[in-house]
Amino acid sequence: MTHSISNEERIAWLRLIRSENVGPITFYRLLEQFGTARVALDALPDLAKRGGRKKAIKITSRSDALLEMETLEEIGASLIVRDEATYPPLLSQVEDAPPVLSLLGHAHLLKKKSVAIVGARNASINGCKFAAQLGRDLGEGGLLVVSGLARGVDGAAHAGALDTGTVGIQGGGVDVIYPKENAALYKEMCERGCVIAESPVGTQPQARHFPRRNRIISGMTRAIVVVEASPRSGSLITARMALEQGRDVFAVPGSPLDPRSKGANGLIRDGAILVENAQDIFRELNSAQNTPLKEVKIQYNQKVSMERPSEPELVGVRTKIVESLSPTPVFVDEIIRQCQISASVVQTVLLELELAGLLERQPGNMVSLIV
């Protein structure tokens, strides 16, 4: 469900997600509990203090948020939030979807049905040739091609789909060209396609950014195609995320003598759909057995906030909840069962610990202590 958002609300969303220790899941938990981003911002200092934080939590100021929005405007980019109609529809259904995205290019492309093509950075000539042809054929068949704007397979897939529209997901800021060798492709995509990013404008990409980028690639697409990938490739992480998000995974077979084919061949062995051409993908996506993804309910309600537990309720159980945690991830539902404490109380204490910098959210509604 989407709705128009006021400029003040947009600023509050940006301030909240850019504040210290606030990730996407925590962002939505805060909205569930406090109703709006503006109210949640006011609650952050007290929550962090109750979680054991000694120094003040860093909250992004209104002026810093305005500066980011002005910088985006200066480079011709825009900021879209999860509640808006321009936000990628499938991505909005993912539990840890980015609350805000920066966008350069043609936003209307994000409404098209899409397929991701990913693979090795050090791809073979044949691998790049296949990715480019696949991108071209999928685009001509009406699908939007999504990838990560990396060298190798990603860049080839984008180049093949330029005429019909393609979207690149950045690991850093939407304005940061990476790798530099893709500068010409990046420029063309901004003019003819679209480039989006979760990180603030100007952010230089780092290794820790790419798994987060990969969940966007898989999250906004109906299916993902892996073309050449080593056994430890980031493309396999993207494939795993796609499976967790209920997406289809396709893989292109390769020679068993080429290390770059081991990852894709392994996916096929584990049940991924073998791909030799675009028709294999169209046939599977159009199959009667291939039911469309169901819409899921957005995880927060801005109209009605959850009733926050009283301080007396929390005082007696904080220690019990903390003692149930360790550096090993545990399901939140398991904490609720083991401690015999209401979900609202457990979620509030976990919020406090995370904002204090003592807790980390893990995929699959799991949490772990930071040591």
C-alpha cells in the first residue's frame, strides 16, 4: 500500500534511517512502536540510554538531511521512500527493504517486471557475450534487466539491455562511479536507464556494502540468473538471498574445468533452473506452475502505533532477556518462548539494546549480541 508523503515526513524518514545504529528492520520496528519517524526520533536517546549506552546516540540533524536532499537535487537525483508509488513494488515486500533509496534516471522503469543477471567480475569472453545477449533478449521480451554495475557479467548484462531499459544497484552512493572502467556505461544508464543506491550520496563503496546491495538486486526482481560464479562468489550470496525472498533462481551451466563455472553448476545441482537462452526464462516465468508472488502486509502501521510497555514492565525482565542472548544468532520468537515474555516487551528491549550498539540484527528475524 502506498500513499503520498509530505516533505517533512520525507525529511524525518531520512533523518531516522541515517541515525546511529538504526538499520532497516530497526527503522520499521520504531515505526510500529511510535507511529511516525518524527516521534521515533524523539524517542531514540531514551531508548539507547535504557539499553545501556553511556554516551549520547548520534541522531542525524534536520540540516544534514536537507543537505543530502539538496545534493541529490543538484546532481539530478531524487529520494524515494518505501511508502511511495515510485518505490520498486517487489522490494517493498522484503522485510529489510531500504526505507529510502536515491535514484538517478528514469523512475518509471522500476514498475516493470524485472529479472536480475549477475556473475563473475573476472568473467570469460564467452560469459560476458552470453550475459549481453541474455540482457538484450530479456529486454526485448518486455523484462527489465537489473544488476550491480560491476565489471564482467554485470556490466555486460547492462550493456545488452540499454535499449530497452536496465537498472544498476550501487554499492556506494548513487553518484559514485565504481568501478571507474564503467564510467561510460554508468553515464548511459543514468540517461537511458536508472541507477539506485541505499547509501548516502557520496559514499565510497566498501566490501561490507555489497551484501546489502545484493539483497536489493534479488529483492526487486522476480528471478535471478547466475552466469559464471566461483564457489565463494558474491553472486551465490545473491542467489541465496533470492531463495530466502521467494524468488526463482536460474543458472547457466559451464565447463567443469573452469573454476568460474563451479558456482553456477553447483546451483543447478542443488535445484536451480538450467538456462541456455532467454526462452528458458520466459517459459518458466510464464508457466502455469509458476504462481505470482503474493503481496505481503507491510510490517508497520503509521496510523496506529503499538502500545509501548511501561517502565515497570521492562525493569524486571531486561536482565532475563539479555541473559538469553549470545554472540550466536537466535530467533526472536525463540526468545519470546523461552523467556515467557510478551512480544511487545521483548521487541522493546531488543530495540533498546540495538540502539545502544549492543545488539545486531541477522537475516531471518534473528539477533545476536555484539562482543
